[in-house]
Amino acid sequence: MSPSRLPSLTILILGDIMLDRYVSGHVRRISPEAPIPVLRHEGARAVLGGAGNVAANIVALGARAILVGVVGADGAAREMLAAARALGGDTPGGRLEFAAVTVAGRATTVKTRFMSGAHQLLRLDEEDTAPLGAEAVAGLLAAFEGAMARADVVVLSDYAKGVLCDAVLGPAIALARRHGRLVVADPKRADLSVYRGVGVLTPNEMEVATATGLAVADDAAAEAAGVLALAASGAEAVLVTRSAKGLTLIRRDAAPLHLPTEAREVSDVSGAGDTLVAAFAVSLAGGADLAESARVANVAAGIAVGKLGTATVSAAELRAALHRAEVLAIDHKVAGLADAAREVAAWRAQGLRVGFTNGCFDLIHPGHVRLLHKARARCDRQVVGLNTDASVARLKGPTRPVQNEAARATVMASIGAVDLVVLFDEDTPIGLIEALAPDRLFKGADYTVDQVVGGAFVRAHGGEVVLIDLEAGHSTTGIIQRMNLPGA
């Protein structure tokens, strides 16, 4: 998700817009009238909630949002409009276009939370959840279709407050499909077939359990429930949000993806699902695939739960958190043999082809990078065997390596074409190859097939030895010679 592209991306949100009010104060005594706390009022604030919070998060991430829903002809609606204006406008061309349809006689949905410090004492809900009348439906769908041409991705934010009723939901999905827009739906109904036609469903664990009848206790159960939800909805993917247990992504054409939670400290889960959907939609609009967008969304939700109340996540916060996650992911790519064998077994159980290559990789240069990318294009996961410092010294002489094994492993793990790095102390990687039994063994084309260590073992077990053409003019020894370093 390139930061430079964000201002040009527009997400169209249709759903239940709410006003989230927070009345804050302190409790110092119990009422003499009843056994209840007395809240001493100190302040109040109001922010967009529900589908409005999805829009607010999209704006905070740097993209544009068009928000379509209904409000009443009341003071809460005017507060909503003020909140929308504070986020960057309420007209076409603003960061947030507030395109709500006013329905006379229908109350604007308001949730008022009474807070003592970080603790919620009481929530008061004011709402009308009846399905919309024919005139309101017509106005809502007209506003939705009118904004479609400017949208990159459509989000349906269903909070079961009556906006996404039968008269709206099916026609809205059909309109989006007619215009070729990807639809991400955050569902509330137990019958997932009503969302048929959407691209991605994002139910939480309770919603998917209700819809499928399967309790989502672990990764396997989440996967099973997600598969059933995929079949019931006809969607291309289902992203199950599992609170403290992270996310599970089920796709039609790929293995399930389980992501552990990225939350470092949980303060309040209010609105975290909206943040997740917003980040997911923006990432998809920016061209990322489902797996990468799920990772981005997971990180964004982890930031949101660390904030009090309905809150947004900024682009700067998300970039910083993604950078931290990338550093951690690099560290996790470096594994011992036992952990590597378990990881490879898990990949193979998913039907993935595992490739292997090895080397000292003392000073990684463009030739190395191109070889690794060419190899990765011929397999689903790539393991790199890396000689330890002692092994390099025996092979190259006492002045090598130039970089120690920790530095070499970190640089190697940071390359996108590399999925796992395993150090080995022997002069050859034959023990590593026999332990991991890769499906494809890669080496530079300056070798012959018969010269590749482990080649006979891999071929005997149904695998293949693949020789990769090398880039001329690139070698570690040549670099060292040009730098006048000893050990060339």
C-alpha cells in the first residue's frame, strides 16, 4: 500500500451510520437512592460510529470515503454532520463525503457510553431498527449508485439497524457487481446466503459460529467454519476476525491463512472491527492481494484495541506498526533445523512445493537476489541453507566471512523471495537437504546437475534439480577484490 497512492483511493461505504457519544467523569460515591455509582460529569464528546467509524478510519489512513446511510431529522444527525465536516468535509471532493439520506420520523442511531476513567459504567442505545420504507430505500439506492463511479472498493457495514434490509442489500450488491466493484461485507445476519455476490465476508467468530453452527475455538475450527461460510455466501473469500486469537483467511484458490493477533495492549475493543475493515478495503483498493491486505488489517486492528473508545488509526501509526511487524517477521524467518522441519512439513501438508538453495552469501549482491527470485518463481516456499561463520572460514579462508552469520541471516531473511533461513555448520548442506527433503533443489548454472550436493537424494525422492542462469559480472569474490579486502 504505497502512501503516495492513498489520496487517490476512494472507498464507498453503505450501512448503519451511528453517533457514538462519550460522557466522561469520575465516580467517588454510591448513590443513597439506589446501589448505583454517581458519575460526576467532566466532559463529553461525539464521533462517527458504525459505518461512520469505517469511513473515519479510511480518512485517517489517507484515502477518501463516501458514506451512504440514513439519519433522522434530529439533533443527532446535525452532530453527525459536524463530525463529518471535522474529518474533511461533507461534499464531493472532500476527504469524507457524507451522503446520508434523511428519513423523517426515524431516529438517528445513537450510542451513549458513560465512562469513569477507562471504565464503561452504562451504555444507552437510541435506535430504530425497523426495515426502511419504499421511499427511503429508493433514496438510499440512488445515492449509492450515484457514488459508484468514484469508488474503487465498496464496503457494506451491517450493524443490524435496519439499513441493509432485504430491499437494500440484494440490489446494492447487484449494483456494485454491475459496475465491476469489489464488495467487502461486514455481516450481521445468520443466513449468509443473503450476501451472495460479495467478494469478501468479514464475520467475527461469534457471527460465523451462529451462521455455521460451529464453535470457533481454535485454528482448525475457524478454518472449518470459514469453509462453510464460503460455501453459504458464494464469496471469493471469508476473513474471520477472532479477537485475541487473530484472523483466519479462507480463499477458494489458496491454503488457509491464520494470523495471530498483533495487539500489544488491549484497552477497548470498541470499533476495532471497523478499523480492520477499513484497512482491509484500503489495502485491496491499493492493489494488494487478499493475504497482504489481511496482514495490514490485522496490524491496524491491533493498534485500535490499544485506544480508548471508538478511535481511528492514522497512516503514520500503521506504517510504524507494519515496520515493526516486518522486523519481527524477518527474525521469525531464521530457524533451527527442528523448527524448519516442522514448518516445511506444515507447508507440504498444505500442498505447497518447497524449494531449497544454499550458499555462504557473504556479501549479498544483485546476482544473489535475482537468483533467489528466479528460484522462488519455481516453487511455493523457499528455504535457504546458510553456512555458519566456521563453515565459511573452512571453505574460504581465515579472513572470511566479511559479515558474521547473524548479519548474513538477517539480510537474507529480509528478501521477499526467501521464506526460511537455516544455518548449517557442515561444509555441505547434505544433512539439511536430507532432513527437509525439498521438492526442488536450486543451484547456479555454473554447476552441472551431477555436481549439485544433494541432487541425487532429491531426484530419488521424486524431486527435481533446477539450474538457474547467473547474472554476469556479480560475485562476492569480485566485490572483495574491488574493495581491496583480504581473503579475495
